[in-house]
Amino acid sequence: MLDGPSTDYHILTASDVSAYLANHSTLAEHLGGLPSEWACRDVADGNLNSVFLIDGPDGGLCVKQALPYVRVAGESWPMDINRAFFEYSYTSRLEPFVGTLLPKIYHFDEVQFIIVMEKLEPHVILRKAMIEGIHHPRVPIDVAAFVAAASFYTSDLAAPFEVKCADQAIFSRNVALQRISVDLVFIDPYTSALRNVISERLVPWAAALRNDVDLKGAVARARIAYLTKAQSLIHGDLHTGSILATQDDTRIIDGEFAWIGPSGFDVGNFIAHYIMAWYAEPFHPAAPEPDRRFRDLVAADIVIFWQRFEAQFLGHWRAFKGEADGFPASHFGDAAASSRLETLRRAYVADIFSDALAFLACKIIRRILGFAQVADFLSIDDLEARSHAQAGALAFARSLLLYPERYRDIAAVVAALPRFENAGLFPTETRHL
Amino acid sequence: MLDGPSTDYHILTASDVSAYLANHSTLAEHLGGLPSEWACRDVADGNLNSVFLIDGPDGGLCVKQALPYVRVAGESWPMDINRAFFEYSYTSRLEPFVGTLLPKIYHFDEVQFIIVMEKLEPHVILRKAMIEGIHHPRVPIDVAAFVAAASFYTSDLAAPFEVKCADQAIFSRNVALQRISVDLVFIDPYTSALRNVISERLVPWAAALRNDVDLKGAVARARIAYLTKAQSLIHGDLHTGSILATQDDTRIIDGEFAWIGPSGFDVGNFIAHYIMAWYAEPFHPAAPEPDRRFRDLVAADIVIFWQRFEAQFLGHWRAFKGEADGFPASHFGDAAASSRLETLRRAYVADIFSDALAFLACKIIRRILGFAQVADFLSIDDLEARSHAQAGALAFARSLLLYPERYRDIAAVVAALPRFENAGLFPTETRHL
């Protein structure tokens, strides 16, 4: 239903980038000087796209081009090139609400499927920093602000429903990347899919989850919620590899998985990766934090993130004065109704929390028993240690899915982490936890 | 986001219809003979469109044209003409699953926004028949089959999610008619909207519902579900005026409100109109049914409808052998999981039931305290009697919204109907019912 690249489409190489930018005067002016003075680096880090950083005398730019295939796999794995359009659409849509938490886009080329955006420096990829034990205290605060604003302002709580429908007409065409999410997050880990990557020590865990009908029932509810709960525009891939940070600036990148879906998905995805970092931390080199173990900071950040998300989401809602169909002012304007509205708001956020827990469990499981694993664990060279760290995270994820009633608030979630730390490689023994 | 009519668009009149059909050879052949032998009648009955019936020597046709405004209101109320496209898309999409329960479409003209379809004769509009006390025993059976097939086969239970996304990309543009539904069903009745039509005797009821924060909270949940629960392709206006029937044939017409929404909406809408017929029945002329009061047949039909819907929905699901993302075979193939799947199926249908009860309550309220009222009540000339019939239905609807836990199954719903029959015009006295 979407066009592929035209015959005018060409894959950029590092040597072409300067010429491309020189042809666009505002971009060339941003860099300054002459093209011969520009330095270009190929920095592709994710799995999908080409990414170049270009520096000129006056400034830098980031050039991201979608390829008609998955970059790390090559032409044998074709991939919808329109993902560049969806990333551009996502960023444009959210810009009024999230300020500089998304990188500024200077140019979108719908023929070359190129996005030229702000070059972020000296930002680091959060995942790498977390593996090194470097704490970024702004991140949970900033990501909470980002997800709260995106979840509120693109929902039916903040606009006539026609606005969300216009978004749905766009993002419901983003099926190629959604197929990746649905398969890798919600289907493959519970099957013997060929692309699953399961370390030998975790085979009993993979088998236990594949044979656990209670668990697969809970995963089915989460999957159905992902497919049918059209609450707001979500990032869809908000893990620690999609966050660039300095000590006082945070940016969310890589919005190509954008989707109208449950608001709890981004919330759960972010927390999931902090939880995996928590389980991995004892096996990483000692962190340089002087006063406190890095994992305690990670646990505290999870609480901060949720509390800030909740407070800001509710804050946006309470402050909202516009027309919206979710809870129209004409129904909830008088004193009695506006007091009830506060109860309804809290119930709405509690529902996001409950969805988030199920999604975060699915995200942990897919990162350990599925195709695209995370460096938090893969960087642990001792395979026995790595499996133990992963087993702890798996045991926790399973408990979230089997016993959601035990996790009524974020404090209960974080307090439970140590209970699963030594779950070990024999999953049936710890199923009651 | 959608184009209006082009300069080539012309509003058909009864005298143009023959010339239009004569220009389309397959349609002319269907009628047979010469255009001079064709008889055309203007039979517009609904509020929105032009409808003509044309008879020729060999057969008849129904010609429906969308106007750029609401027919009964005239040009002062503009209305998206693309509703003809959405009705055509709805019918085409469902045809493989519902057989002849939808009228056959012979021709769609995307310039004139004309649908030429099967002429249904000697079918009557079900609402009129019900007011006259004429029972159509096939209707609940056929409508149940229709809604079950549409709800199952257009959901993520019966196809890869990309199929529903393609539907969403189409129907998420059908916002003009959704605006009518959202306003008239979920918003206006709980406000002092100018277009509400409230009989003087029901002013206390209108005030009571407007001031009932518990009720407005329940309506908000239903409204949010309508806006966010993208389960399947729904008709969106499945009342007894959208059903043409004979004693052995049933057709569902007027799919222009089509929408990807909660499967419980059509279920609840259909039942709501049977319930209103039940409350209205004592004030209609004596029914010709020899053995049983007509309202008892209506009550029995509600049970039949739900039971058939449930059985057929589950039946489609159990028989389904294709690929689908909701409950993939790779998760639920073995014996233990397939037994659990049956539990999950029942939970899915129970969720549709629970949604349906909230929607049906909203539908009853909007038909009594809102803009587009129904002949079931309006045909009761004695205004005191009419208000008492309406008050009973309102009291029942309120109870469904306030005390959903009392209505666990369809038997409980039907058994409760008499409890509200004499609720009367003082709503606070009966709020506990």
C-alpha cells in the first residue's frame, strides 16, 4: 500500500554526503565553509539505517537514510523504506509538545528517504553509559516528561477525536516495522522461531515459558492490547539505545516504529531496559559512582520515572482547557463532576501502569529469548554469569505476567527486583515467586 | 482530508435516474426493456441520502446517492459526501463473510457518489414491522450471524494485523459520520445541547442523568472504549431502521457509519432497539401474534440474538485454521494450550458482552433524550403514555450503567426489563433499581 523507492533513489555513501548537503543551501549554510572543509563519518549503530555525521566550520548535521533493506542483514531482508517518512511524521507531530527532547529535523527528502537533523554532541547512547555504570540523572525525568506529553496530547483526552484519526490514517500504514515488533516482542519468544537466539543455559527457561499456558494467556492479553488499544501516538521502540544523553540533556531518537497504540507501551519499554540494566549491573565493571551502587541509582530512577510520568500526565490533564472528546468539559465542568473527574484521571493512569507492567515483562523476555538482544547482557563475557543475570530478569518478568496483583505500584515493582536475582537456571523451582 | 464532490457531480432527481442507468449497460440489462418502460420512485426514508427504486421488465434496482449535505436538513447542514465510499467499502469488505445478509452492490460511482444495489422486495423496514407488532423470527438469528462473522473475520483473531491496519487506513478517514455518532450517542444527551429533543415530561430525567456523576463516569468509559478499542469493522448504526426483512430473509443496510471499533457496539445497538420496542409495545395497537404477546417474542429474540452471536463467534474462532496475530497457532497448538484457548475465547466474548451492555444503555438514552429519536416511542400519540414507556427504558439504561455487576448474562438483562417498567417520571426515586 506504500510506494517503494523510485528510480531516482540512490543509496548515499560517506563520500556522497557532502555533495548531497552542498545541494541544499540551508543545510550547507548550517555547516558553513566549503564542502571540501566538511568531515563525514559513517556512524550507523542501529540495525536498520545508514547514519552519517558531518562537521563543518560552523556546525554539524546528522544524515539518516532509510535503505530498502535491513542494513545489518543486507538485501536478503527487504524493509519498507517509508520508515523514514514515519520517523519524520512522528517527530513533526510531537515537536509542539516535547520541545527539544526530540532532535530537530532540518530537512526531509521524500525521494531519497533522508532525514537531516541536528547532530547531537557530546551525547552518548544511554545503553553504553549504563553498561559503563555512568549515571545520567536527567534521563528518567526527561523521558517521563516526553512520554507524558506525547501520551496526553496525542490522545482523545486532549483533542477532538478527528485529530487521532488523522494520525491513524498515517501510522496505520506503518505495518512493516510493526510486523517486526509484533513478531519479536509478542510471538517469537514463545515459539521455536528460527531467529530466536537462546543461549544453551537458558534452554530450560525458553522451554518453560513456551509451555506455560498461564503466561501465554497473559502475553495474549498484552498482544491484543498492543494491536487494539489505540490510545495515543507511541514511539514503539523506546529502549536505552534510542536515548542520547549528556549530564544535562536528553534526546529520544529513532521514531520509525511510531504507532497509534497503548500509552503503556513506551512506559513499559523504558522501565524494562532499566530493569535489565539492574540485573546485569553486578557483572559489569565497577561503576564510578562514588557514594552509591549504580544499580541502586537505576532502581531509584525507575521510581522517579514513573512518579514523574504520572504527575506530569495528570498535570497536563488538569491544566487542559481545550476541546476534547474523551472527558468533555460539558460533562465534567461543575464541582461534583470535576471532583469525580480526578478519580477517573487516576483510574486512567492506573490502567496505563497496569498495561505497562505487562508490556515491560514481554520486552524483557524478548530481549533475552528472542532475536534482537541487548548489550547490557551480551557484554557480560562470563556466560554462566550472563545466564544468571538473564534468568533473574526472566523470573521477574514471568512473575509480573502471572501475578500482576502483586505489583500494585512502582514501589512494589522495584522492591521485588532482588527477590528474583538468584532465580537460577531451573525455572520451575521459582514459578511461585 | 477527503475531497468533496467535483464539478462533474450532479444531484440526481427521480427524472434523471433512468438516463443514468441507461448509460451503464450492465445496469440497463438488469432492468431489461427500454428506459421508457422503467418506473422510478423516490423512497428516501433515512435522514441523509437520496434513494430511488427503479423497476424494469426484468428486474429492479436501488439507487442511493450521497448528497453534500444532510437530506432532511438541507444545505445548511453540510455532510461529507464520501459516506457513499465508506458504505461501498464496508459492503465490499464484508461480502466474503456474510453472504447475502448485505444487499448486493452492482455499481459504485465515485464521481457521483452513487451506489446501485439490489432492490429488496417485498422487504419491510424492521422498525415499522415491530411497531405494528409483526414478528420476524429470522431477524435475530440472521443479525447474530452477520455481527458474529463481521466481528470475527475483520479482527486480529482471523488475520495478520496488517489486514486490520489496511481497514483502519480507510475507515479512520470516516470522521464526519463518526462525529455524528460521538456527539449524539456519547456527548449531547448529558449536556444541554441545543439539538436535544426532550419532551416536557422527561425534563426531570434529562436533568437527573446530566447531574449523575456516576453515570457520566460510566458513559466516559464507554465513550473512550468507542474511540480507542479497535477490535473489528463495525456497522456503527445497526438499529432496527437499518434492517430490511421478510419472514425468511434479512438484510442489513446503510453501512456508511462503518468504523474500526469495539465489537460490542453493533451488538449493543441491536439489542438496545429491541429493548426500546419492548418498553413501547404496550402502547402500540394490539399485535396480530395469536399465541403470545409481541413483547414476549421481543424479549425472547434478545436472548436468541445474543446466544446465537456468542455461539457463532466462538464457532468461527474454533474452526479458524489460518494465520492470525491475536492468538497464533504457534502459541496455542498443543493440548494444554488449546484447552486454555477455549477459556480465553470465552473471556473475549464476555468482554464483548460487557462492552455491549454499556453501549446499549448509551444508545437507549440518546434515542430518548437526544436528537434523532425513534418511531417506536414517537408513534405513541398519548404523550403521558409515551413518557412512561420512555422512562422505563431510561431507568433500565441507567441501571446497566450504574450497576453492571447485576447483569452478568443475557438472561439477567431480559429478566430485569419488567423491573423498570413503572419507573415513572421521578428519576431519583428509582435510582437504586
